[in-house]
Amino acid sequence: MLNSLVSKQVIGAQRLSRTGDRTDKVMLFELDYRGHHPGYVQHLVKYWCNQNFPGQLDVLVSQQFAQHHSNVVGLGSDQKNVRFVTITSQEQEQLFESADLGDSFTGRIQRSFQEWNLLRQYTAQLGTTHCMLMYFDTLLLRLALNSKLSCPFSGIYFRPVFHYSSFANYRPARKEHLWQWRDQVCLRRILNSSKLDTLFCLDPIAVEHINQLDAQSRAMFLPDPVQIYPPSTSQLDELRATLKIQPGRKVFLLFGVLTKRKGIDQVLEAIATLSAAQCQQVCLLLIGPIPKEDREELQARIANLTQSHPVQVVGRHEFVTDEAIQPYFQIADVILTPYQRHIGMSAILVRAAAAQKPVLSSDFGLMGEVTRRYQLGLAVDSEHVQQLAAAIGRFLVEPAEQLCDRQKMQQFAEQNDAAKFASTVFQQIRSQPQSSGV
């Protein structure tokens, strides 16, 4: 079925040619297929179709994207002015895989140059009049080298770090000094480009700082698109029964791929320092896959914890669809986001606010700043086990109303609506005059 869908809906690059018309042609440039990337594309394509925009929407994706996300690729199957375009098999084979980059500096540079070459090639070949870079960060350095496109561009800047020094208690690590310097140098050069229309950013504080550098104030806040599917009472009852959460326990939820950077090690260590009476009140709910390389070690640590402490640990280590996510947040009492020096935003904060559940968050960077500003819960130094343990202890004895502000939580959740994300993007880039040439 996938092959049939791809053959009908995804057009190979070798079969494409530029048309001679002057119709506006917007391209979404997205070569990553993991994490939030397909979801963001899905929101934009759905909105384009629902609004019946004139012009052409091209979505340039990798072959892996088409293979893994046939549901997204199929969205425009009944729309004449929406098409998904894949890079060729040869281009796919040569592309330095983002999933394997890790902390490889040279690998990221190589990937950036490859994406840039593909971007230039396809915008010219498709006659694109406006290109939307779905992950601006990967092309930051390349764009700063004054390379030019055949059309205006906008982009989503996910992980700005240059302004973190303005946050409370921020102490940069050595590599973060380098990242901040890189961001400042690259941004100043990119902001000199007449081809840049709008720099969207999920960090409203970064927007303020970027626009201080830009006389045209082209940075704009972009809502983090979180689609909430409200669960029914029967769904919640069924989930509680399936998970077999013991009565009298407060549920602490850690959701997502359970990597070390999510702070899972620190959470387990913190719980191990609690008293027996405190442990008897705790249910740690771990929802999400465990990386293969960490699975054996993590499962052994959980087994040791439950054998030596009267804490309940419940796990479901599988992928959870969007429609099935929110019930986990509704049955939880506290949402854990103790990420380790995480740069950027997290949709988990939005989901927690929508469920009106307090968070125990890292105080680092944007996540810490958002938690404080919107009073979403407690923000602590998540690298220190003692601070995590103390915060867990507070959640066990203090009412949630004393640890968060539900009105501000609701405001934060409404601010990050999926429909607002898509409307912000298209209202902005479609309002800009299109130009051509180099």
C-alpha cells in the first residue's frame, strides 16, 4: 500500500521540471523524519488544505519520511495544489544521516552543506517563490556564509542559545560558550540578508533579543503546535485499571523516549534517597520507548529500586500515538521534565499545562524560564539529585494549588495551539511580497 501511495502522491525529483507560470509556490523543506518533524508538517499541510489556499504547496522530504509517515504524505492526495516530493535514491544514500550524528561536529557540518545543496537545487527546479525551512538550525551556519537562494525564505529556529545568559541562575558549560558565540555571529550575518522574510521561533524571549539585532524586526513568536485530544472519563478509568496503579500513591509521569538526557537516572537516584514512608506514596510512571543501548542498564536499575524501596514503578515502553498521549497526563499528579541542560522548548510543558498538572522541571534555559514565568510548577537544578528529591517531597505534602498557578497554566496552553501554529506561519509568509532572482 505504501509503494502505491508514494507512487501516486510523492513525485521523484528526476521527473520534475519547472513550469512557466507565475503562481505562488511555497515549499516546506523537511528532510528529517524523526520526533516532532512529521507532526509539524502535518499541521501545516492540513491547514493549507482546509483553507483552500491558491497557489502550489510543495513538501520536500526524504525517502525515509515517505516510508515512515505515509499518513502525512497522504494528506494532500485529493488536493491538486499539494504534492510531496522526495529526494532521489542517490541523494538519500549520500545524505549524512541526522539520526547517527550524535555530538559529531564535522558530521553536522557535512549534513548542513548537503541540505543546503539540496535546498538550492530543488527551489530552483520547482520554481519555488517562498521556502519555509522547517528546521532552520541545521542551516544556520550555511546561511550565514552569504549563500543565496533563488527565492525568499523563512524558517523555524528551534534551539537559540545566544540569549541564555539573561536567564536566572544560568552558568554556561564550555561548549555552550561556543554555541552562543556561533549563534550571535551567524544571526547577525543572516539578518543582513534581503531574502529573509520571517524567522519564527518557539522561544518568545529569543524573539525579543533577535529583534534587537534586526532593524526590520523579522523574528516572530511561533506557538509550539500541540494537538490535544481530550480523553473521556471511561478512557481514563480504563487506563488506570490497565496500569494497575496502587491506591494512595501520587503518580509522577516521565513521558517520551527515555534517554539519559531526559533525566531518568537522576529521578531514580532521587527516589532512592526518599524515606520509606515517602516511597510508599510514589508511583513513577515511565511511558515511552527505551533506547536499545540503555535498556538493560535501566531495567536493572528499576528492578534494584523497587526491590530495595517500597515505590511503585509502572512502565510502558512503546510508541504512543498523538490521540493516546493526553490520558497519561490526565491520570498523573505531577509531570517530570528534569531534562539535562536541554536547549529549547518542550511540548511536554504544554501538555502538562493543558491537563492542569504541575511540572517538576529543570531550571535550565528556556524550560526553566517558562516554568517560572507561567508558574507551571517547581524548577530545580535537575543535575543535583538532592534538589530533585526535595521537590518530590514537596509534591507529596503540599497541595498542587500552592505550587502552580492554574490560570497562567491555561493561558500558556492556549498560547500553544496547533491551529495557531499553522495560521501564524501561512498568514505571515503569504502576506510577504514574493520576489525572484538571486
